[in-house]
Amino acid sequence: MLQKFFNKKRIAAGGEIEDSIMTITQKEEATIEVPFERKSLTFFWYFIVIAISSLFARVFYLDFFQGDYYTRISKGNSTRSIMISSPRGNVLDRYGKILARNIPSIDAIVVPADLPPDAEARRQMADALADILGMNSGNVEIMLASQDLKSLNPVLLKENISQDQALIIAEKRNDFSGVQLEKTAIRQYENGEIFSPVIGYDGKITQSEMNANPGYLMTDYIGKAGLEKSYEKKLQGTAGATQVEVDSMGHAKRIVGVIDPVPGSDLILNIDSDLQKEIYDSLKETLDKTGTTTAAAVAIDPRNGGVLALVSIPSYDNNLFAKGISNDEFQNIIKDTDLPLLNRAIAGEYPPGSTIKPAMAAAALSEGTITPSTIISGLGGALHVGAWSFGDWRAHDPSDVKLAIAQSNDIFFYTIGGGYGNIEGLGMSRMKKYYNLFGMGSPTGIDLPGEVSGFIPDEQWKKSKIGEQWYIGDSYHSAIGQGFVTVTPIQLADYIATFANGGTLYSPRLVNRIKKNDGQEEMVAPQVVRSNFIAPSVMQTVREGMRMTVTGGTAQVLKTLSVPAAGKTGTAQFGTEGKTHSWFAAFAPYDNPTIAIVVLVPGGGEGNSAALPVAQKALEAYFSEKK
């Protein structure tokens, strides 16, 4: 209060009223009122100015320096890119028959960022989902609990769920925050067991596969075996995306935009599906007769290396893998002692037996060890070196190289391989040189994963591996495709095709061309490994010997074919029980070959008893189809 005292009012003369007030002096009033009013107001004004300036500075900073960042954040909270899987390319045989196609499927996926933040809520949701999807609740709970709750990358919960399961999840979507249904496609394979060694299968990608293939999501499919794996980049295509507005639970509300996926390319194969089926069925019949359980066969077009058929038995149904194989089904496959997942045509290694004799003949003629007119005695059916005896499968009369091929004369090939009498012999180093030239001992380069090399030994290998020197007996055995020598059926078929075409070794190819989504086709050109490495005159001599195998040798049943054929039987011993692998190799027509075929029945006995009948039926079907 400025006034300290108030006096009573009094009326002065003239009617004027005066207040008698005792006040403080004006100077004293100023010293009190200025600090209280003006200074307080000044301070308050400065405060307002500073506060407003700070707000403007913050707005400026957020707008100009952090604007893009917060724009992305806000869009991420309201919009979401939902991947649209690209249709995988089909696989067709040479005549356009579809061997692998796509059929619709639905996956249940999880977006971790949309899961309930509360652990108990996630546990309850896991129990409910497990009940609907027929899964172990503990596994679902662990899967949900292990996710990064900040991640927007979808994670697969269960693939290929049923329509009923999808409807239940869709109806209860408010109870399953973060769980979505994704329309996708799975593979459907025709005659899965027959073609799985060729086509293989695809399946959901693993973390290690994602690391090796940047750009894939955990919900993507990827080739796991066969052509599905080796041509993954061609088959996969490019995924599209749908931009949608989502609510707080991640549920789509409105489509903002769509980027269409680009379909994968189709693979058109060299495979003749009818020939493949014929060989498969014939081999199954043969296995029933012989009581054996495994077999393989390969047919090649010798003009370009195109693979016409590739069979491996036992096989597996690749549809099981495409649909999401159960643990019981998978255990049944991997516990099978006959190894159905092993592609014997490219990864089975076996002694080739007498099917290797044409290569031996070409080597000996090329090196001058013999001439086409050289005659070697049959020695009564056995060659003796010291205390050792090397027998023939039967006693043969003296013969030249053509007759030796036709009759599969072991004594003749012992002699030119290891030497005997006045014949020096090639020795293992030169034998290996020619085996290698014909493609044995190294992968053919076929467009399938998992091919092995086979094996051609030499003196140094035996010394370092076994600790023994190389004996003449080792050379004798190697000269008739026994001992340490092993090959794969694809190598043997490729080598036989070289005699069919007159001296060109190709790298076999299953895929003939790649048809892109725009209709253009990319041809897969034949790949020549080497050519003209054997003189034409030598090749012709060996070819004539292989023709004599059919006209008067060990494969005369092929004389009934509608076209002239040439071939070579093979019987290869293995183990210690006297069992033998049955081989047969052939090409036809003799003058202008369009097919070379090799059939193997492990443990099937003589080459002309198990493998030859299968090749005969295959060639009959092939040329009947051509007519």
C-alpha cells in the first residue's frame, strides 16, 4: 500500500471536499513502484521473446535438418510395403509338356513390429495360433519371443496353410496383432519321382541362403536342388510390392500404390519326357527281376550334348518338399539306406568295367601300341605273370582290336594296357591321359549341382595314398575298368557320345533355351570341351568294333531295332562277394547318331542281362516316337 494513513474527510468553505492524506514522498514512491512494475514487466517480456525464439529455432531445425527423417518415420507408421512374390518360371520338356508349374498357396507370416509389446499377450497369442495351425505351442512361443519388435521384415510362421486355417485367422485378426496372411504359390511337379533328379525342388529360404543371396526375404522360396537351384536367378523373377495404409495393429486399410512383379523365365529342356518315363519304368521292372534296388541311366544327343533323359533310382517325390515336408516324411527319406536323395547319374561313382575298352582301344591305336591289324592271342582265357593269373570272362580266339571290342576280350586289353610278350603296353600314365581326354576323372560340367569327378588313379597316388608301389596287375585292372578306376553314368554317356559324333566331347546340357516373360528366347549354346583329340581313322576303327558288338558280339539283341546301332556291354566286379555291376552303352543310328545312352544296374549281374534290355526298350521307344 502506497498510502500509510488516511484522515477523515472534511468539508471546506465553498463546498469543496478535501482529503487529508499523509503520503510518502514522490521520490520514495518511485524507488518502490519501478522495480515492482517496470522491472518485472521487462523480465517477463524478455522471457517471452526467448521462449518464442527457441520454439522457432526448434521448428527450423526439425523442418530443415530433420524433416526427411521424420517424414520417413511418419510414413512408416501409416504406410507399409507388402511384397508381391513374382510367379516362378515353369519348366517344360523339349515338346512343351509342363514338368513344373505354380499353384496358389497361403502362408501365415509375422511382422515383429506389430506384435503385442507385452510378453504375456504374445504367449497367449502363440497358444491360440498353435491350436489353429496344428503347431507346437512352445515352438510358436519361442519364435514370437525371439523376434526384434522393431523389425518390419516379415517372418514365416507356417507355409502352405489350409483354407480353413486361413479363414479362422482372418476372422480373428484383431486377436492376432502382427500376424498376416500372404498369398503366394508353391510348386507342383509332374511325375515327381521320375523327374526329381532333373528338376529338384524349391522351398522356403534359410538364413544362410539369405546371406548368400542378398535381396531375398525370409518368406521367399528358393531353389534347393536340381535345375530349381542351378537356374534360380532365371526362374525367380523380380518381386513387386503393394503400398498400403495400415492401422495401429498393422492391418491394411487402403491401397496407396502397386508395383507389379516381373515373372520368372521358363526353362525349356532338352529332356524327352516320354523317353525319361520309358527308361524309369523299364529300370523299375529290371530291379524287380534282379532283386536289386538302385539304378541310373543317361541319354544324350551326341550332336550337341543335350541331355534327353537322366534317371536315378530310387528317387523321391519332390512335391513333398514343395508343400512343406513333415519331419516324419523327411526322416523316412534320409534314413533310407538306398539314399534316394543321391542323384546316381551325376554323383554315383562306379567301376565302369568293359565299357571303358573303346577308350583303351583309341589310346593304344593313337600311341602306336597296336595297329588295326594287330592280332593278340587269347592265351586260353588267362594271362600269367609270375605267380599271378589274370583271367578272362571266357576264352577267346586270337583277335584284332575290332573283334576284341565286340567280344569284350579281357586278355587283349590287359596286353595293350599293361603289356605282355612283345606288346609293350601303354602303362598307367598314358592310360590316364586318354581317360582324361575322354572326360573321365573330372566333372562334365552338366548344369546340375552336386556332380562328382569319378577317379582315375596313377602311380604316385597309390604310393602316397596306400603306401604301395604300382604293380603291373594294377595296370591290367585299370585297362578293363576295374581296380581303382571309377566313373559316373553322366561321364560314361558323354564319352560314348564322343564316339557317336566322331570326336567331339561336349559339356552336357539339360536346358535348351530360356523363355523370358516378354516372349524372347535365350538359347543355351552347346559347349564343346574338346574336339579332334583322336584321329578320325582311329575313331572309325573303334566305331566299327562297337558296331560289331551288335552284329555279332555281346549285344546282338539290338539287331531287331528299326535302325542300326553300336554299343558296348560292361560287367564290373565290386566288393569281395563276386557281385557285379551291369552296364550297357550304345548309340544309334550308327551312320548318323541322334542318341547315345548308358544304363547302369549296380549289382545287376552281367551287362547283357540287366542293363542291355533297358537300353533296348528305350531305343525302341525313342525311334518309334520319332516315326
